[in-house]
Amino acid sequence: MPITGPSSYLPTMDQFIAHWTAVNGTFAVGGSPPPGGFPTLILDGGRALSNLSSLRLSLSTQRTDVEIKLNNLEFARADAAIKRTLLQGRLGQLFANIRSFWAGTALAALVPDLPSATGAPQDFEKTLDDAVDIWSRANSNPAPAGVTLPLTLPTEPTIVNPAPAAYTQSTLVSDTAAMKTAFTAIKTAELALAGSRSSRNTIQDQVRPFLVDYRESVPAKLPPNHFLTDTIPRYSPLPGATPEPANATGSWDVPASKAFIDFTPSPSASVVRHELRYTPGPEYDAEDESIDSSIPVGSASHFETLSGLPTPGVSASYRVYAITTEGNERASATVTIMRPV
């Protein structure tokens, strides 16, 4: 397959490595080895098959690192979202108590509006800091009628904990610190991902010139009309029309504990296979996509996968690519699936 994006680099390099191995083998056919052994194809600058293989290994390792960093970021976001949802509820409880029991006082006037569930982290942190201060002031002032100080908030019993302790101001202080740590973890994960992407792209930039030089060198080294000259892999698609996209839908299947992706195949006659690709997280980024699996035309239009969903609470985004004989391709709309907690 030709290079159509980051996910296609490794399969394309595998084709070139296999072809180069075959070319080197042709030099060893017939007769006794010359002094120093059979010759091998060497590109300008002394680049050999081993160098391309090493480059492939480096890229594979770095692509894996990018996916790990993507998973780390998605986990950090999921952890922060869970904490934020719980604290949003606590803020609502606290503010309702203050506005009700301290109505008409300066303390009630301090109560801010609840922050948006999707607002900026710094706004949410400021509201938490305000809430900690307001609660401290409430505990330090005379108790209004019907209130026992220090003020506590009720908690919901669960099967695991049928008699939970009341929620206190000191608990909010701890939870606020944990929330800030969770927001910092997102920023840290974003920076780590950016660094890993940069390293991957640096390696990718070395690949195409390598393949270009290989395609130019093989015809010059082999005898005229050699079959390997006619089977050199391509690094770019042949001219051809972009196919119509497949139509994909997806869901989490509880009995199977997997994501199910079903699709209506592309109607384009030139399509030979459909390929499932994914990126961890709720937003698809073609620069970070990885190949999950491929289905030839005529097979069942269904994928099952855990790719991008290593742990409960995280989400992943998927696209089904329709790919033609010439290597041209087109993606379906993105399908995002969350693995339940």
C-alpha cells in the first residue's frame, strides 16, 4: 500500500523491505559467492536494507509511544471529568445551603454562579477556592436557625457503603486539591504527547526520501526487464478517483465487552477493502490514527475491537476507510465510543 497518512508508513515500509530482501536475493542466485560474499543493493550514502529496517523499528517504537501518550491523555481527561462531575454536585449542594440558610446576608452575596460543566479549568478552580472560603466563613459565623455547625452536606448511601460519612469542608479542601492535580495531569499529558508526536514526525520525514531513492536505484541495478523491476512498491497512490465513503455506526457491546463497528460498504466499484482505523479520545485526528484491521470487499461489514479503549471510562474514535486498487482512499464519518465504567 502507498503512503496516504501516518498510519500507512509501516505497511508501506514492510513492502519495501520485503522487495529489497528479494532484490538482494537475486544477486545470490547461481554460482559461487565472489570474494567478500554476494553483493547487496546499496543506495547513495551507503544506505542498506538494514538501515531501512532500523528506521522502521524506530518509527514503530515511536508510534507506539504516541499511542501510549494518547491513552495517558484520555485517561487524565476521563479522571478529571469524573472528579469534576462529582464536585459540580457538591458545589450545587453547598451553594443551595448558603443561599437558603444565610439568605439576605453578606455570606449569601458571596456565592457565585455554578461554573459550566465544560468551562475552562481555571474558572472551575476559582469557584472551588471560593466555595472553600465561603464554607469556612459559614462555619466561623453564628449558626442560623435550623443549622448545626460545622455545616455538613448529606451523602448518598451505596451498596458498598450504606452509611457514608457526611461531606465536610475539610473534604472539599482535599477534593479541590485533587481536582487541581487532575487538571495539571491533563496539561502534563498534553505536553508529553506533543513531544512524542514531534519525535515521530522527525522519523517519518526520513522515510519518503529513502523510498524514493530505492525506486530509482532498483532499475539501474537489475538486468533489463527483470520481474522485480515491475513489482517495486509505490510510496504514493496511482492516479484514480477517490471512492465514495462507507457509512459507519458503532456501539459498546456489553456481553462481548468490545466496541462493535458496523458499516455499509462504499458503493464504488474500485474499492477492494475496508480498513478500520482509530485514535484514542473523543476527537479523531488523522495524524495520530492507527490501523486496527482490514476486511476485503464481500466479507461481513463488521469490526470488533478494543483498540483505543484499554480501560473503563475512556473513549476512542473510529473511521472506516474505503480503499481502491490504486491505493486511493476515503474515510467514513467518525464514530466515537466510550467504554463504560
